[in-house]
Amino acid sequence: MKKKLYSIIVEHFKRWGVKHVFGIPGKSISPLMLELESQEIKYVLGRHETGCGFEASGYALGSGTVGVAIATSGPGGTNMITAAGQAKEFGLPVLFITGQPSMQDTGKALSQDSSQFGMDLVKMFEPVTLFSARVERGDLLPLYLKHAIERAYYGEKGPVHLCIPFDVLMEEIEEFRVPLPEYASPVVARSVDRAVTMLNQANRPVLFLGKGAIMAEAFEEIRMIAEHWRIPVVTAPGGKSAFPSTHPLCHGGYGLGGSPVAMDYMVSGIDLMIVIGSKLCDMQLSGFTDEMKPKQMLQFEYDLTFAGKSVDVYTEIVLGDLKSNLRQVIEAAGAEGRPNEYKLRPLPQYDADRYHGKIMQAGESFRALRASLPEDALMFGDAGSHSFYAVQHLEMPQVGTFYFDEVFIAMGAAIGYSIGAKIACPDRPVVCITGDGCILMQGTEISTAVNHGVPVIFFVLNNGRLDMVDKGMSYNTGRSVGAVYEHPLDVSGFAMSMGASAYRCHHPRDIQEAVQAALTSSGPTVIEVMVDPQEIPPILTRLLTMA
């Protein structure tokens, strides 16, 4: 049976369990917009295509299915490129669909031309996706869609892109089905015997966990390995919730926002550093010195590109699916952990009235936030010093509850991610940790949350500046240029102008009251936290070098 191309595409969304699609409409994609409504898939109208892409990514993360973001041709598509880059760094299966004026007019002067004669969106998306293609005829869609979904799910997961011209969307083709993979067979190492031997022989090892450990959901495997070999655990900023911070073996964070305990242990003579899901970029190894170099490294990674290249010591690389390879290590060593030996400690009691500072310190604001939230709340850290304060001061008693990227690190990404995740997980508290600089970039997406009734808690540190840039530049060069706002943003006023509930907090008690109100709200709540603009964030181990 033949059907319109746009109808077949939307039918696939429905079969894949996609209940929400994110985007901003335009002529070239209007058939898809109309069909989404006809097939009762909720269309979430964003305020900027970049934010829509972030929201689709957060939806993919929270729902466990593919995220879908749709943009019109030309600038609609280019606006989504940043979101695709961020989704690639998180390894999220997001399908970006962009439009194009009719294929039959290709080569003529066209408004918002996205073909090779204009702003070629296929080429633009190539570096930030795993697959990017233009569907130039209707009969190509079955094969191209299959390629896209396979690349999004098999091996290294990530975003994909299809550019579909208007007249191709209107073509009729035979029905077909491309299922989402129920289980993608992981690529695993042939042998982990060498890894087991290195673990058995280590006298002073350390487990170093990155964001990849969280995205692989390798929480139980990591616990078993840490407990069996009694290995202290430190986390990169993006790996913060890969291991419970209340576990006796947790030594806290390393890199930007790191803890003194982790730093002290790293200089104590490590003979084996076991790296799981970290590229060991400059943010993750910030402050790393020669005396911290281990004798050797054991690195679990799914991609060989950066493995074994950041620290100049012998590195045994176990390549492939992290969770499966760690499971192989456990089975080969008979390592089932020591659950009776290690008990999680309870979160400390918090009393806001004990705080008597004149201007609130960022660390205190996060202690107040943690005490006000349930332990299973999902938190998304945005790009900036606010997230490194969170890394340093927030307790994470439950794994997989804090998401932060310190590699691509797009400002404002957490705003969209939190909205998409809350739509996917409506019964779970979702918190966006962000700053005034990020709000100025992507804060209009709060209006999206208002209009769609998405009760995200936006926890916004306001110090009137791009704090990480300001303090880092001042520390390294003696002065700061272009990082302080002459007229700081009134975050709560901005939020209220869009219809959100808003609170301005000057004391930890204000935060607790605002969070309690937000947890029962049916819409988004913006909690503006007025913090000391002169406080030095935990980012100064990252040195600026100038030629």
C-alpha cells in the first residue's frame, strides 16, 4: 500500500514510542507538522532551534527511545548544529530532520536553500553526527532511514541527520518498517585477561570515572570492581554520579571542581589508574602533574581516537562496550563485590539557619538545594562555574542522577535537556543547574516549559558575569575583558515575564522554601540565587596559555 512520505515518517515515530517531537515550523517541513497532529504526537514548539535540539536530546536520555528534532531549511537547520554536537558528545540517539525547498528546483536561486548550491546542511551536519544524508527521492527513504537508525544505535550511539526536500515529503511510496533495535549487540574485547592480571597485581590503584560510565549505565559493574579489589574511586566532573558519593570508597571529584581528598590520593603513588568512560581531556585532568602519573593505566573506552593519548605512561586499552567489557572482567575474576563490607553513609543533616554570611556563597546554595530535593531527582549541569560548584559541593547518593558534559560543553544546553527529560519522566523531579550567562543564551526556552506545562526547577546562580571566563582570565593574565555585564540580568523578572513562577534567594532558607514550592508546582519554577560575584570558583587549576 502506498502512502505519503510524511505519513510514513510520522508512523515510524509512533511505532518507536516517540510521544513528543521538538521543533519550530516552516514551509519546507509543514507536511510533517500537520501529520504529527493527525497521528496525535505532541509537537513541542520551542523558542529557538538550538533549544529544540537540546530538548529532543534530553527526551532521548529520559525516555530511552530516539529523540526527534525537526527544523525548517536554511537557518532553521544551522541553528540545530550546536545541539547535534552536544548530543554526539553525550552519545544520544537523536534524529535531526531538516527541510529543503523542492528537489525539482535544485540549482535555481531559492530562499533558505539547504542544498549543495546553498548552505549545504548535509555537509554542515557531518562533523556533529554519525550519519548525514539528503533524501533526494522518495524511494531512497527506506534505506536512508535504516542507515540512520542503525548508526544511531549500533556501536557508538549518537545523533543522525536527514535533510528531506518539500516535494519528496509529498511523494507516495510503498509502506515499509524500520524498527528500533531492541538490543544492539555490543562490540566487546576478545580478551580481558590482561586487565584482570593488572587489577590483581596493583598495590595502589584508583578508579577514574567519566561521563561515559554514566551513559553506559555501568553502575553495578563499577561497584563490583571497586569493592572486590577495594579500589578508591575518583570522578571526572562529567562522571560525578557514576558512583555514589556516600560510598566509603568514593574519594570525590578530580579535575575542575575536584575535592582535596581526591587530589591528595592522586599524589600518593598510584601504580594503576583504571579509566572508565573518560577521554581524559584538559577539563578532566585539570591540575594533573607528573607526580600524579601512575606507573601504568588500564583504559576502558568504546572509541580508540583519544584512548591512551593523554597521559604518557603504558596504557592497556580495553576497547568496546563499557558495560559488557566490565562484566567480562567481573566474570573472569569471579569478582562479585563485597556488599556486606561497604555501607552507604546517610546524607548529612542540614540547618539553613546556621548560615550567617552577608552574601551567599555558591557552595552553601548547593548544600541547601541538596537538602531540599529527593535523592532520585535528576540534575543537569550547564556550562559554567555554577556546575563546577555543584560538582564540588553536591552529594550524589544515587547513581545516574547528575548529567554534565565538560568536553563540548555548550552554554544553555542543560536548559533544553532538563525540559526534554522532564517531558519524558513526568513523575521525577528534574533540576537544571545554570547561570545568568546561560540564561541569556537559551533562557527563552523557559517559555517553552511554561506553555507546555513542564515543571522543571531552574536553579540559576546570578553573579552578573560570565564567571568562569572572568575568574579564569583574571587569574591567568591579571585582568578580565568582556566577561562582566554592565547591567546584570534580573533573572526572576525575566522568568516571570514568560509566565514562570520565580523566586529571588539571598539566604539558604529562601532556597529551601522555593524548592518546596517548586516540587508541588504544575509549571516551571525559576530559583534565582544571588551569590557573591567575587567568590573564586573551583576552576583555577585550568591554566590559560598565551603565545
